[in-house]
Amino acid sequence: MVLYSMILFAAAALFLGLAIAIYRGNTNLIHDYHQVHVKEAERKKYGQAFSKGLFALAISMLCSGIIALFGETLPIALIPTGVLLAGFVIASIMIAKVQKAFNGGFWGK
């Protein structure tokens, strides 16, 4: 479980870095077709809203990695997996809502 935790910590750090960069306004890190219909005046708000989903994903990875360090029994192995899965679902819903609000959907209107 240590390897699992280390991989999740590295991935969490990567997503945290991306989330911070996007939150600060670097929306170029988001693919162009995901922001085709985002107005130029709303780019900063879009980046801040989008990055909240990435923050949620990074936090779930970090929590899952920490919980995995408590042992290798089956129940303890299932809990971090559940936390990670819940984080993916929550982050996906958050990003989907942002895309719907700012871009009219994932690929526009």
C-alpha cells in the first residue's frame, strides 16, 4: 500500500499544481474545445470554477493515499478505493456543472 500511496501523493501534487495554475488564470491548460463558448470577460471566473473540481480531485487522492497507509487488510484496502472513486465522481460532477454553465456543455452548444 506504500507504493499506492506514493503514486497518489505524486498525482495529487500534479493535480494541485494544475488547479493552482488554472485558478490563477492560466486557462490555456484547459483544452481549447472545452472553452470555445466561454466569453473572454468570464475566463478568470471559468478558471476559478473549473479549478475547484481539480482541487476536489487532488484532495480525494491525498486522503485516499493517507488512508491506504493504515494497513493492507481488505477493509482498509477498500476504504481508500471508495474515497478515490467518490472523489472522481464529485470532481467530475463539479467540472461538468462548470462546463454546462460557462460553455454550454463539454463541447459547446
